[in-house]
Amino acid sequence: MKAVFVKLLIKNHTPDCNIINNYRPFSNLTFVSKVSEKAVAFHLNKYLINNNLNESLQSAYRSYHSTETALVRVKIIL
């Protein structure tokens, strides 16, 4: 249930404003949707950790698991 207002902003300061490629879309999500999205993500992540539902080698979307730690694990396994 997100309502977004999309605005067009000029990418660079070119004199020709009539060319559509000189614009990029810009959207402002409402404050409520940002807060609720973070709350859901926090509780879902907490649920996955408490019930050991994360894959053991998963590094994405986990605290203290970066691409560096993923590469170290792969290097140790191989």
C-alpha cells in the first residue's frame, strides 16, 4: 500500500530540456511506508535468526556478513 509521487528531475544542466533522456525519475515514499518497511524487515530478520532458518553460507542481508566474509568461507571450503 505505497503511494508514490514521481517527479522528473534533470540529470545534468544541459540547455535542452525537451529531450526526455535528460531527465530521471525521482520518487518520495511517505514516511509511514518507510517506517513500516523497516519494522517488517527487522522482525522478519529476527524471526529467521531465532529459528535458524537462514542458510549457513548466506551472507546477503545479514549483520556482520559481508562479501569479504563470504569469500573467506569459500576459500576455506575449497
